[in-house]
Amino acid sequence: MITLTKNTVRALVAACALTVSAGGAMAAGGGKHFEKQDWSFSGPLGKYDKAQLQRGFQVYKEVCSSCHSLEYIAFRNLGEDGALGYNPDQIKALAAEYEVEDGPDDEGEMFTRAAKPFDTFPSPYPNVQAAKSANGGAYPPDLSLIAKARAGSMGPDTGIEPLTDLVRMVWHTVTAYQEYGPDYLYALLTGYEEAPEGVDVGDLNYNPNFIAGNALAMAPPLDDELVEYTDGSPMTKEQYAKDVSAFLMWAAEPKLEQRKRVGVNALIFLVIFAGLLYFTKKRVWSDVDH
Ligand code: HEC
């Protein structure tokens, strides 16, 4: 009888442990965690750093845009409130550097023209097949929303498994941690390594931080001294990765600053309103005998 009870307890404990570790693994996106970075835009009062967004855009433009589109971002978005701080003339000049397809004209023909501020960043490839065939069969995804698309189920590295994953997930839900996306992008762009002994990745490139495996078709896109910065920021792979990740966070969430402002204002309003209610209540009930 006693052994049976013991076994039952053991089975229960094992079942609980399994549930917790499964939950932990799911919360952690298959067990990959990425180091938390310092972002100017984190926290309730966070804001984008305009100079950083401009550098990140420069990295996108000079490096990533040869393979990745940004098809939900129009040139004029770069000049909007909370964005990169470009003025209308700068936006016009920037758009004019690109060609887009337009039409059909009066004869029914499509034609190309210089881009205008309302156009979106054109894809570097005419179609998906062309993009795949230029990249060994892998499609370089559009980057407009990637910082959000990869933000769902990850967390920064604590090194301790798996119960802390669950606690951490709850903690990040409570504190509304929103920077998993850029943390991942930074980790991916700086995570390329030599494949370990005995691991054959074929034509792929070894990168243990890639979310869907340990190797991907994208060759390491960044290297020190690759992009010429003019504001004195370090011209290192890490700095480029950080800046372009911040820029891609902006692309995925251009209204972040406005959203945070509304949140803080709502809080201030609630505090004042609660105070007013308190004094009203005191007054209304002041001449009622206890
Ligand atoms: C030479 C072409 C090329 C360049 C340049 C390039 N990429 Fe990629 N990228 C790819 C391809 C191809 C894939 C798809 C990889 C795969 O699925 O195996 C990819 C995938 C990605 C992904 C998706 C990873 C995921 O989690 O699925 C991100 C993010 C990304 N690239 C960011 C960048 C950034 C940022 C730059 C510029 C610093 C850049 N890429 C430059 C070709 C490129």
C-alpha cells in the first residue's frame, strides 16, 4: 500500500516536471535564448535614437537591400513623427535614387520611373522565383515586419533551464518586454561561426543563433569596416548589427513612440482621476454620521 502511494506520488511529480519543462521549452521558442541588449526604445519612456535609425538605414540600404525588400515601408515614412528625422527634400532625393515599375501607360505598356516619396522600397528581384534562384533556393524574406515576426516566443539567455523559463515568461509578460525581435536579429547577425568538427552544413552557413536550425542560406552579411559611418560611431560588425536591428524594429513598429506616449498619458490621467474620486467621495460622505 505504501509503495503504491509512493509510486503514485513519484508519477505525479514526474508528470508535473514534464509539464513544466514542456511549457518552458515552448515559452523559449524551442530552447533558444538571446542575450538582452540595451535599446533606447525599451521601457515605458523609450524612444528611438534618430542617429541610430539613420545608421541602421544606411546599413540596410548599402548591404541588406541587395537581397531583402522592405515592401511595407514608403520613402515618406522615414520622415514621419518618431522616425528618422529626414526632411521632405531629403526624402525626395532618396526616393529618386530608386526605380519602380508603373503603368500601364496609354499603349498598355508597363514602364519604369524614378520612385516618389509615396512609393515603397522596391524588391531587388522581379519575382519570388528570381529571388530564390539567386540565393541557392532560399527566399530572402521581406524585412518590414521581421522584428515582430520573430518576437513571439523567445527570451534572453538566463542559462538556467527549465523552470526559470516559465518564471521568466511570466515576468516578461507582466513587464511587457518587447525587444525579443531586435535581440534576435542582433544575435543572428553576429552569431556566425565555423561549423564544429564533424558538422557538415553543405552550402549553408553555420549559425547556432538561427531560429530554425543551426545553419541558413544567408552568408554572413556584415563585417568590420563594411559601411562608412560619418558620425564617428564604431565601424564594427557589432555596431552595424545593433543599428540595423534598431532600424528594423522601427520598420516593424513605426508608431512605437506615439503608442508609449498614449500609455503614459493614460496612466497620469488615471492617477489624477483616482485622486479626484477620492476627494469627491470624502466630500459626499462627510456629513453622514458613522
Ligand atoms: C546575398 C543576399 C543577402 C544579403 C546581402 C542579406 N541577406 Fe538576409 N537572408 C538571405 C537569404 C537567402 C535568407 C534566407 C535564409 C534561409 O532561410 O536559409 C535570409 C534571411 C534573413 C533573415 C531571416 C532569418 C530568420 O529568422 O528566418 C533575416 C532577419 C535577415 N536575412 C536579415 C538580413 C540583414 C539585416 C541583412 C543586412 C545586414 C541581410 N539579411 C543581408 C540573403 C541575404
